[in-house]
Amino acid sequence: MPTATETTTHHTEISAAQRRVEDDLVDRVVASFDDCDNPRLKFLMQRLTVHLHEFIRDVRLTEEEWNTAIEFLTQVGHITDDKRQEFVLLSDTLGASMQTIAVNNEAYEDATEATVFGPFFVDEAPEVPLGGDIANGATGQPAWIEGTVTDTDGNPVPNARIEVWECDEDGFYDVQYGDDRTAARAHLYTNDQGEYRFWGLTPVPYPIPHDGPVGRMLTAVGRSPVRAAHLHFMVTAENLRTLVTHIFVDGDPQLEIGDSVFGVKDSLIKRFEQQPAGTPTPNERDLGDQTWTKTRFDIVLAPANPVYEEN
Ligand code: BEZ
Ligand code: FE
């Protein structure tokens, strides 16, 4: 039996005749795409065929296992609708989302690292002014978040659009309540100095939706559905690469336990400094006897079409 991380092929236990049968099938399926007139689609389908057949042959997949996989994917499809995207959860929990992000967001100078998008972004969240509060009724400990947006030469980026979204203190995004509320999400713009600031909530760990087939898969393999506490950002600005990322909370025990979708990067872990009740707030917001936190997240955007130096 091969070990799980070995990448070499393992067809050694089969006879030469059996190997020829299996090789021949791969060749015929690959050739079936030869006339595809979209070169990229042809390439993707042929390489998918090679890898899929390699997997089936490598693990000597049983017919029962294949049927179980098809039944599982059928369940993933059945639970998916315009509000519940189980395929995204599957991609995320298999690390496929993060691998696609890694492939498409190669490190460029000191540009801020990207991480997983997740299924809870909503287009056209309300705008808040600089220093505004995104909570709109979502409960949790207030957090002051401020920083700058610059390019990799250190120039401030005015008018960058920053989308932010997060769960409430119970671990739910507004869209999970099913009552059309909009809370703990907003967009804002950087000022002429490239600065931004807003009130959000101190992020808390929460489980990804795990009452469906992906949750059952996680249970079957002994994995937790919990994500490390985070606050989502998407930053767009002219001529710069769109950044989809989060910040994580330094000291969150879930960082040690692990993030269920492999989204954590050390550079994105920020200190949310606890402020005792009564500490004056940056914009004189009256928080009564509530404690609050503050953090800083300086964002650096890569050029839209970065030119990488050969190494
Ligand atoms: C999220 O962070 O919102 C998320 C990411 C992946 C799967 C589920 C949720
Ligand atoms: Fe999230």
C-alpha cells in the first residue's frame, strides 16, 4: 500500500496484461478530447482524465467506494441552493480553495497574502463612513480596526473599496438567520491618505455549516468544522490586484488546533488589544461599560499584472 503523501504511481502489484488494459483505457479517454477546439478546455479535460484515472488505479478503488463517492456528491448537490453552497464547503475543507488561491496569488514583494473567500460574502453591503460601525445590531465585543492601503512601492491608495464581513458572537453570519437582516458587513473607502477605520466586532471561532454531507465527511474522518476567529476583507482598487483575505486573532486557541479550511497565514494574525471598559474610544463612541478591542491591519496591494523576477 502506498502512503498517503507518496506521489509516485503504484501499479506494481498488477500483471503486465492488466496494466495494458488500464493504460489503454486512459489513452482512449484522453484521445476522446483531441478534437476539442478550445485548447484550454482540451488541456483541462485531458489532464483531469490522467489524474482521475491515476487516483482510481493508485488506490485500487472498489466499486462500492466509487458508488459511495457518487452518492456523497449527489447529496452535496441536493443540499446546494442559492443560499447554501455545499460544493464550496467541500472545496474549502479539501484545501482545494486554498490551493487555487496559492496558484493564482503568487507572493509579490510585500503584498498582503490572500486567503479563502468563503460562502458568506454578499454583494452591495451598505456603505459606512470612515469610523462607522458595521455591526448594525449584530452582537459581540466592539473592535476598532484601522490601517492603510498602499501599493508595493509604499504609495497610499485613495478610494480603495474595502468590503468587510464577519459573524456575530454566536458564530453566525447575518445570512444564516434567514430573515433578510444585514449585519456585521459593510463597505467603505480609503481617504486621500489611503487610510481606513471602522468599528466591527472582535472575531470569534465558529463552525462552518456542518449539518450536511460535508459535515458528515468531517465527522467520519475525525475532523472539526471550526474555523479560527477571523474578519473577512476584500479590497479592490484600480490597476491593483484584488485582495480577498482575512485577519485572524492572535491568541485564539483555534489557531493551534487548526482551521477547518486551511486559511490561516502567519502574516494575517493580528493582535486585538483588549481595552478595559471606560477606555476612551478613538472617535469618542460611547460604549458605556463595554470592553472593546483595537487592531491595525495595513494592507499592501500587488499590481494587477505583477511581473515576477526569475529565481
Ligand atoms: C468563512 O470564513 O466564512 C467560511 C469559509 C469557508 C467555508 C465556510 C465559511
Ligand atoms: Fe468567515
